[in-house]
Amino acid sequence: MVGIAGCLGGGGGQQETETESETEATTEAADDDHDEERPEGVSAEEFERGPVPEPYRTALSQANERRDPDDLFTKEAVKFQEADDAVEAGLTEAGRNCGNCAEYIPDKNGDGFGACAKVEGYIGSEDWCSLWESIEEAEAEAEEGEDGGETASVV
């Protein structure tokens, strides 16, 4: 009987350990899945707030606006989200996303993410925010400024 009780007791303890290990593995897998959404080695804080890699710090956007790392909006302040989610929420029209926004700075280092001339952190081409502006509209505004629009004077 002692042998049987020992087997049952040992097996029960081993089963609990396996269950705990399975739970830990599931948690680690969930963390790994989340890490796959960010470039390798980039923390969640860096992804949201920066700093972005050097090629983006003061890069030009698709409409030639220079990024100023000291003058950026938070993602929260501009309702930053996946473009599909913004369309579903009625915040924008289908087809408007960071990839076709004047402020977007496309991927320069092959990690699948770019940046924005106005918003902090890493930005994907399929994201969206309330600052979205068409490239054509931004270029037209820039041309108006060059063709006799008011210019600022330095005092």
C-alpha cells in the first residue's frame, strides 16, 4: 500500500508541477507574441514614446516636414490606433492611414516601422491618428506658402 500511495502522491505532485509549467509557458508565449509586434529589442515604453532610432530623429516626412523630437504629440493625445479600428469607430474614412499621410516617415531600417513628424514613438504604415493629412494637401499648402504667402520674420 505504501508503494501505491507513494505513486499516487508523487504523480499528483508531478501533475501540479506540469500544470504550473504549462501556465508559465502560456504566459511566456503571450509575451513573445506581444514582442513580435515590436522591433526586436524595443521595449513597450520605447515603442510608445521613443526615442526612435537615429535615422528618424530629425528625418523629413513624406511631405518634407522635419521631425522635431522635442515637439511631438503623445499617441493618446491624437487618438492613435490601427486604421481599421479608427474606420470602425467612425473617426476616419477607409484608405486613410499613416502610410499615405503627409507626416509619415517610412521605414528606413527594415524593422517594419517608421515614425511621424508630429507624433512620438514607432509608427506603422497601417496606423492612423487625428492629425492625418493627405500628402497632396500638404504639398499644396507648402507651395502656397512659397508663392507669396505670409512669411515669418526673425526678430
